[in-house]
Amino acid sequence: MAELGRHGFLLPHHLPEVVPILVKALQYDEKRGNLIIGANVRDAACYLCWSFARTYEPEQIKPFVHTIASSLILTTLFDRHTGCRRAASAAFQENVGRQGSFPHGIDILTTCDYYAVALQSNTYHKLSVKVASYEPYGKPIVDHLAEVKVKHWCPTIRKDASIALGLLCSTLPDYISSHILPSLLDSLETGDFNSRHGALHAIGDICVGLRDRLDQISDRDIDKINNTLATLESRGSFRGSGGDEMRGAVCYFIQKISTAGIRLTVNTLQVWQEFLNVCIVNPEQYVGVQNMSVDALRAFSWQYYTESNPEMWSHIVQHYTSQLRHEFTATRVGSALALSVLPGCVLGCNTAALLNHLTPCTKVLNKSETSLAECRVSAVKAITNIQLVCPCNSETRAQIYRVLLECLADYSTDSRGDIGSYVREAAMSCLMKCNQFILSRGHPTINLTFTRDLKMELVGGFLQQSVEKIDRTRQVALEALHHIVHSELELVGHEILKTAVPLLPTISSSVILPKTEQEKEAVAMREGDVFLQNVEYNNPGVLFPRAMVIIKSTEYRHHFLRGLVVSIGGLTESLVKASSSAFVDYLTEHEEDLENVCKGLINVLVADHKNDRIVVPLFKTVELMLTNVILEEELGNKFTAQFVSQVKSELKGCGSVVKLLSSLSPLANCLQFSSNSTVLSQIMLLLCHRYPRVRKGMADAFYTALVTFDDVIENTEEVSQILEDTVWEDPNDIEELRRKRNKICDLVGVAQPKLLKPNKPKPKVTNVEQFDSYSDLVGRAGY
């Protein structure tokens, strides 16, 4: 048809027949099973509109301008394919340029250009509101969204259309409240799933859009809103495969109705509360019913639970607290999340009882609860909510802080990895919220809450997390640390902390808007620099060199080193490189801090005895320091003696190959100092360890140390020859390996290790007689 028109074969008197077909083609979208058709038809229809502009005179096309313009606008704004939206925009532009009779054509073209229509959310949420403000297009846009897009088969389009209808309430409030809202409420009684699902979203968004004009909503519509759940249940909407998706839509509906403040009856409040109780424990995470129900409960309870009703509030709280130790994870998580959003009037003044219920939920009480990180995160949020919405005395606040600080030590792991990081991040975020809340209360509350010990624990915990190995966790810790360091609190070592955690500039809009191009470029460059500073704040190459100054602080050195050794001994190459180079460079430039670092590492090793998460990377840190940093003789002797003593205690009864292998190189590097008899004794033990890899690794590390350091032991050449010629990983002849090990002991002047328990000879396996077997007995019995 477009080609016929371009070549003059589609005469003007055919337009009354062609235009209706064109309008249908612009909206053609059909789903057949898993196949979606219609995009090529809509694109061809846009081409037909484009050809009209070049074929007909303005007088010939004038009777159909409104129809064609409205249809092209609808396709430009709401088509599912980016290509079709751009094709419709190009066709509209061609008609505006050649016909000149399209209403507000130039204004719309500058709004809906080629790049603006590329993003679907932008066309629904922003462009549609701007275009609807022009008189001819407002009602067609609203009608199309309510009659077509809200009932679309794609859930994303249904949700975007409902949001657009809510935004359009500011443009056409009377029309939407009197025509669109009643029709959407009636569509809840239909049997089509898509219509009911989209209508729930649209009704909620429209009510939010009309919250300043609630008097325009009729009593009939308010009654239908109150009876929505009963209507849906009578239609069986919550049964079948789409039941969970419909529950999510109802939760969204409740959230928006509560936000709008629609008048609800007492019976409706009870029914909706019971419905939310069911959805909050929903295990189907893939549709997000639980999260949506929590958001709905927050809006619902804060809007309608304002009057004093202790009996009802007590029943609600008791219902959730009784399910905190339920056997199903979803029930635990949902109940804790519900307690994290309820207002203070519902939670009541008995905060001590609530804390007693929630505190055990933040801990790993047995091995079966190790993987329940989501439950612990939810409990942390619930405890924080008590602090924020309930009246708390100083003892209660201290207990809340103590529980949250204990969560910073959650390093539980399962098949997913370090799942304790979710708990630590939630605890840091909640601690920051508590700090902000208390700081806003004034000086008496601040002085009663933030004792010297609490402030040191907060800063120390944040510092440790800010230099550990997970980028996401470091980001949260840096945000919390930045807030407390640059608050009005007086901290110990404040100047050092401000050096390590400088104040971040924020991107703020200027009061005087830039007008000239030079002013715009200057603002862009300034905000670009600020943005880069924010991005680089967590960059390991920037963070670790800046944070090394914390080593000078006696109060925070232990926490800082506990986090630093984890990064230095990690597996991520970029992180290890940045942290290691920063550590070595700092110790090289600040030799006066070497003794403090050595003492700090020994203290960490003592405090985290048998904690492989800290001990293994600490061994690698010590190896790095002994290899790259020059220690004085006296300091080196003292440090290595303490280190070897702790290593001996760590390796006693150790069966972890990773831990054993990580200790070999540090031990061998300790030979460079004169007090090495204890080191040699430990090396001799490891040369005949029960694991072949450990024996091989110890021999290699010992040989490397002999080659690297001069005059470490006597008879260096003979010992090196034995180490080089012996196959230490041989699993068959351990007695021969012990003999060679003992020879090395004699050469270096160390006592030969003695076996605590001699090996018992293995019993000889005798051949089983044929008649001793049970199968032979059965066979001879004739079975």
C-alpha cells in the first residue's frame, strides 16, 4: 500500500478505507504460543504513514490528521520494540515537516526524538506525561494505556502502563477518576488473568496519583476497593500457576492504596492483615512475593495502625515472634522482616522481650543454621527497627549496639562462599542508621550512648571491614566509616582517621543554574571530578596506600591488621598486588613502625589461634614482610622467635594441607636471623611430615633459604646436596626419608626428632578359604 501510494496508484478517495486499516496495523501485536508476531506489521504501517506525507497534499490528508497523529504518537511512546518506536517517530517527523497540520508537531518532535524513544521506561514514565499535556493527545494516551497496555500479555508493559496512568493523574485527574478507575475496578471481575493483574497495578498507581484529590473517587469505587480481595478470591485468582504472581500484584495494590490513604473499613483492615501474614512467609522468591508483602506491610501499618489498640498490636507482634524459630527458612525470614517494618505503636514499649526473641536469630547456634544468612540479616534489620521506632533507654541501646557489633564477626561459609558477608554488611548499614538516629537526638542522648569503648569498637569494626577482600563489603564499611569519622563525635585518634578516611565531596546542584556553554562545561568538569573521586574511593590502588597510616594508631592497629592480612593473603590478583605493595612501601618508608607492626602481627596470631581464616593469610603476610623488608638483627630475632613459637602451636595436630603449606616459606625465611635453632627444629619435623606435599614444600623452601641467605647453618653444601638429591614426596619409603632427615639434623647441630608412637606393623592379609564365604554356603545349600 505504501508503494502504491508513492507511485500515485492509491488515490485520495481510498483514504477512508485505508486509514482504519492503518490504525489497526499500528497496534497489531499478537502472541501465538511462544511466538510473538506483529513487529514487522507495525513497522510496515509506520512506512505507510511516512509515504502518506510524500504522497498527498495537506488538504487531502487533513480529515485524517487527528487519527493518524494519535496513532503514531501511541506507537512512538508505547510500542514494545525500539525499532518500531523509532520508525513511528520518523514517520511523525516526516508528516510534521511536509503536512504541517499535525497539532504541536514541533514541540513533540523535540521531545520524542530518535534517542529519547530508545528506552521503554523513559517513554512510559516521562515522555507520555509531556505529550499528554498537549490537548489532542491526552485522552487517546490514557484510553490506550487503560484498554490495551494494562491488559497486555507482557508483565513489564502492564507495570509500566500502570505507572504511566498514575503519573498522568496530574494531567487528566477528572477523566481518570470518573472513567478509567471505574472501568479498571470492573475488570477485576473478568476471567482474564492479564486484565486482573494489570488492573490491580493500575488501580494502585491511580489512587496514589489522586491522593491529593481523593474526594473525586466515588463511594462506589471505594467500596469496590474495600472488597477487592473478596472479588479475587471468588474468581479463584490465587489458585494455579499464576497464583503467586497475583499475590504479588495484590501486595503492590495494598501498598499503593495505603500510600494514597484510601478510607478502609475495620473488616478490610483485618482481611488485608491476614493476607499479608500469608504472603510474608511465601517461599517463592523468584516472583518476589515476600519482598513485595514486606513493602506493603510497611505502608499499610504506618498508614492505618495509628490508634491505640494494645490487644490487636500484641496479637500481631506475638504472631511474628512465635515464627522466628520456625523450621522453614522463608517463615523465619518473613517474620523477622515484618518486625523490621512495623511502627513503634505496634511493637509497643516492651523492647526487652522483642530483643530476647530476635538476638538468638542473629547468631549461628548450630551447624544446621550456618547457611541461614538471610534469617540473620532479617533479624539484624528488625533489631535496628526497634532502635529507630521504639522508645529505648541507654541499657537497651547498649544491648542493640552489642548485638550488631557481634554480627561483624559473622564469617560463616557454605557452598555459596562467604555468606556471612551479607550479615556483616547489613550490620554495618544498620549501625550507621542507628548512629544517624542518635546523633539527630541531641547531646544528652549522644553522651549517654556513645561511650569511649563503644566508639572504639565501632571504628575498629568498620576499619577491619574496610580493608578486607570483598569489594562490596569494603564499600559499605567505607560509607559507615566515612559517616562516623566526619560526624560530630569526638573519636580517639581523630586526626589519623581523617587522614585515612578523607571527607568525600558530594555532587550538589548549584543554586544558580549555568546558562552559557562555558558555565555548563565548568560545572560538568567539576561534577565529573567529584564523581571520579567517589568511584576511586574504594579502588584498592587508592584505598590501601591511604589507609596505611592507621598502623600508627595504637587503638585501631589490631583491627586494621586483622583486615589487612586477609587482603594480602587473598586470591584476587589485583587486590593482593595493591595491598601488598602498599604494605611494603609503607614499612620501607616508615622504619620506626616496624616494631609496632611485628608486635601487632604476633598479637593477631595469638588472638586468632586456630582461626584459619586469619592465620593462613597472616603466614603469607609474614613471608612478604621477611622477604621484602629489612629488619634489624635484634628486632628480627625477637620477632622470629615469637613467630616460630606460635607457628609450632598452630601446626600441632593440624591436618589442613593449605595451612601447612602456607607456613613453610615464612619458617624458612626466619633462618636469616641468628636465633634459628627453634626454626631448624620445626623444619626438621616438617621434612618428614605424613603428607608428601608438605615434605616436598618444606625441602624446597629450606633449600631456597640456604641459597638465598649466607652462613645460615654449618655444612651448607652437604645439606643442600641431600635436599636436592632426595625424593621427599616418595610415599613408600618413609624410613629412608627419616634417615636422611636425621643426617641433616646431625649436620646442622639439631636434635633428631623422636617418634611419639612407633608405627605398628600392618597385619598380613591371609587368603580366605573357599568354604569360609557365605556365598559358598548358600550355593552348597541348593538355593
